[in-house]
Amino acid sequence: MTTTAVDAQATVGPAPPPRSARGATLDRAFEILCFSAATFLLTALGGIVISLAIGGWPAFAAFGLNFFTSAEWDPVQEIYGSAGAVAGTLISATLALVFALPLALGIAIFLVELCPPILRRPIGTAVELLAGIPSIVYGMWGLFVFAPWFAKTVQMPIMMSAKPGTLWEKITAGVPNGAGILTASIILAIMILPFIAATMRELLNTIPAQVRESAYGLGSTTFEVIRKVSLPYIRTGAIGAVMLGLGRALGETMAVTFIIGNAHGFPTSIFASGSTIASTIANEFAEATGELHTASLIALGLVLFIITFAVLALARLLIGRQTNL
């Protein structure tokens, strides 16, 4: 062996020992198991879509585009349209997100940046406990406690202060019983608040301490550090947190069913009763005896699936754009 070959072998080092036959078999089995899990997930997702499409096809065939554009829902005359439920779903979820997002962001910033250490753990635990409360408990509390209080202290004064014939009167019209689109949106906001707040808090905790300390060292105030350093640092993950809350609001069933009023048709005011896709399915699926009624409810499920998928696709698009910036 020449001197050059000896030097090369010393530089490269000894060759790694060959894998045992048992290790190679376990590696192969692990790869197959992971591939099977991913394939099963995609297969289950495709099966759900196909089954919903097949089950809802009689409704699509009977009503065509009117199923998406009409708000008439009349089981007696076998006329079904999803526009009212879709509108109620989108309006209530959007309002819930508008109400919950500022509060969740404020809670997360307070816990990470401003909260005294002695209060950080109790408040953080309280936020996490809110996320663990079953949705039916929120619905019962909303129906028996919040709705009567809301009707007496908020809805009635606002309706009585509206001048007849004005736009404000039309916006605030409704039955003063506390059940309606706005009440359901507030309950939804309370439900999605802990999810967004907890996610935002964890995102803020991932910011390196050196980043904040550098900003403070340059003379920045707390508000400037939050606005110019912390929020831009977590903006990609924050979009995911927001979409997580929106997805929870879109698919919520029992709490909304209790408090939204369950009236088919387009909501005409913020206090008007309405319905969502999930609440309509929950209310009527057990009593749907006709083939067309059942198919219409399954078709509603497909519409909700498409809306949720569109929201997730939008989230991925926004996250991709933020990553490329």
C-alpha cells in the first residue's frame, strides 16, 4: 500500500459496518407502515368525498344550481336550498373570528410580554381549560344564561333606540329573545378564543430572547417591540392559528344549534334568527324520512366540506406567500 493510499484511508476513516439483516428488515417494515398510514389517510378522505357526492347527488340532480342559490327549505313540499344555511355559516364564523382574534392576540401578548410571573401560570391554565369545555355546555349556557341577559341588556335597548324607517332599524330588527346570528357569533367567539390564544402564546414563546433584547437595547418601547419585532416574527404561524379558529367555528354544531334560532332563510339583521349547515344537519337528519330530504342534508355536508377545504387552501396560500417574503 502506498503512502498516498494510507493517508486517504486515514482521512476518510474506517468504513461503517454493514447493516444487519434484522435492521434492514425493520427499516423496510417501518417505511411500509408509514406509507400505509399516509395512504390510508388519503383513501379515507377520498372515500368521504365520494360518499358525500353519491349520497347528495339526488338533491343536486333535482334542484341543480338552485340548491346553491335558493334559501327556501321546505320539507313539506320537498323544496331544498342551501343558500340560507351557507350564509348563516359564513356570517357567524366570520363575526366570531372578528370578535375573538383581537382578544386572543391581546391575551397572548399579555401572557408573554406583560404578565407578572405569579399570574402567568393561573391565567394560562384558565385559557387552556376554556378549550376543554364541551360545546354542548357552551350551548346550554348560551341559551339559559347569556341569551336572556343579552336580550334584556343589549338587544332591547338597541332596538328601542333605533328610529323608525332608518337603516339602523333594519339592521337591528328581530325578535328580542336573545337568540340569533349575533348571539351565536359571540358564543362561537368564546369557544375559539382559547385555541387562538394558546397557539399565539406558544408562537410568541418561540421568539429568541436575543431578538427582543436587541430591540430593547436599541431603545424600542414595548409596543414597538411587539409591533415591529414579535408580530412580524410569528406572522406565518399566526395565519395558521387564525385558520384553526375559523375551521372550528365553521364546523361547530351543538352550541350554534342551541342559540342561533334555527330559522331557514337569509339573515336580515344582526339580531335575526338563522341557521348553519351543521345546525341544519343536526336538527333534521334524525327526522329525515324522504329520500330527497336525506340527500339534501348529505349534500349540505358536502358543501361544508368544500367550504372547509377552501379555507385550508387559502391558509396554505397565505402561508406560502408569507414564507416567500
